[in-house]
Amino acid sequence: MLAAVVRNYDVGVRLEEIPDPVPTGDAVVVEVLGAGICHTDLHLLHWRNRPLPLVMGHEVAGYAEGLGPVLVHQSWGCGRCRICLRGEEQLCPDVTEAGFERPGGYAAKILVPHPRYLLPLGGLDPVRAAPLTDAAATSYRAVRRASPWLRTDHDRVVVIGAGALGKFAIQFLRLLTPARVIAVDVSAAKRAEALTLGAHEARTGDELAGRRAEVVLDLVVEHDTLALAAGLVPPGGMIMRIGSGNGSLPFGRGVLPPEVTLTSARGGSISDVSAVVDLARAGKIRWDVEPIPLSEVAAGLRRLERGEVTGRLVLTPTGAGDD
Ligand SMILES: [Zn+2]
Ligand SMILES: [Zn+2]
């Protein structure tokens, strides 16, 4: 089958013919119809900390024999520990993930270890649906976990970063909470789009001086965004680190108001992904994708790196015109 493989970090992704995956035990082969190109994939190429060869692609939708079009939950836990048994395999200490430790969706086929990771799409277009498994599910779970702080329309939530995850977060905040949603982004275009997705306000960080927000979702995680978050939360508020930047925030005495909750995010559970699929099927959320053939993967990664992408780029390894 055709796959985009990283064998050498200096070379990056290269198209190759590799053997088809062979299922054993409970494993299922899924024909990949859509694989989202995520910012995390750029990080993987920069961090250079994953074993090679690497087939990236953790946002995967495809066709499974007997099930039809499915979304692939990317995080595969041990299935036996307490965390897995409560349905949160993405938090399992022994988790392996599609596109990280295990071959992902930048290929014509992917081997999925168990059918429980396959969620029927119920009429959603697989190419459009692919980013739901990560970008949308991560945001959904973050909003669900923040919702106890956001019970009235007097509560405020600041979303720092109105990129792919931020755009989903704004919509889930409006769907799941009555809170006032304030989007923060350096880009005027992204601020404008945030307003069309339901944010009550869209600001630059500087414009929030002196303001308060019970919850700050930081989808950027640089030193200055975490400092902004620390300045916004009142006593008892919460800050969630969601983005994959390298910023940090001191946790010592006197740094934050009392009883502020600091937490982090890591993907979504199978039930989070399932809830997102239901909302998408009901037409409750909006997102844009740009399908591109697998043969253009390197160019797609370069465009994402240069910030030349508005919707999610989705590879179509077995789609029309991609052979
Ligand atoms: Zn991702
Ligand atoms: Zn486990």
C-alpha cells in the first residue's frame, strides 16, 4: 500500500509502497478515507523523539469491513488498568497512539487493535469527520471538564488561541454552558471568525488588562499566554493547559490567587469522541476541511508550518484522484 513514511528526521515524510497491515486477534484493518494533518505532526518532526520508521496521522476516518464508514479513536490503552476500565484509555500509562507509537493514517490502510475504537459515522462524510477524533474531541472534553466553573451567564471563560481547537472550544462552550465566551488571538482574522462561531467578544491579550474570567483555556501555552491566564483568574478559578507550547507557570505561594485549579488536557475518551460525532451529525458544530491527496503530504505540512491553512488539511489516501 502507499504510505507517507518518516525513516530519517532530516528527510521528513516520503511516499513509499509498504506491505499491507495484517490483522491478528481482535485487530481490524481500516481503509483510510481521511487523515487530518495536525499541528502535533509538525511538533513530532521537530521534537524527533519518536522511534523510526514513523507513519504519522492520528485523526483518521475510514471504511471498516462490516461496519462501513467509521471514525478511529486514536488512543489505545492496555484495556485492563483502572483508567482503561473507566473508559479513559487516552490516560492509560501504557497507551499507544495511532500516528505516534503505532502506524497512523498517512497511509492507504491502518491497523486498529480492537473494534471498540471504531465509531460509526452515521452519514457524516469521512473526510470532514477525520479531525473530530482529536481537534474536536480534545476541545469537547476540556469544555466538559471546565463546565462546573461555568454555571451562569455571569461566569466568563477566556479561550486563548482561536485556531482549530479554539474554534471548536468556542462552539462547545456555547452549546454546553451559559457562560460569556471571550476569544483571544493575535490575528484579527481569527478574532473575526471567533465571533461568527459564537464568541461574545474577541480581543487581543492586552485588551484584557484588569478583566476577570473564572476559566481560562490556554490553547497556545507560551510563557506570556500562561501569564495572561494567571492574571485573569479570580480566587477559585481554573486554568487549563491544552496547547502543546513550551510555556510554564510557577506554582509557588503567592503566584496565583487562592484555590485556583490548574489542570491539563490530553485528547478525548471514546465517549467524548462519540458525543462529538452526535453533535456533528445533528448539525450543531461548524468546521472547515481542505482535502488533499496523500501525494501532497509534504507540501501540506509546509503550508501548515507557514500558517497558510485556514481549514483542517485532510489527506485522502484512498480517495478519488489519489492513486
Ligand atoms: Zn492532533
Ligand atoms: Zn490501561
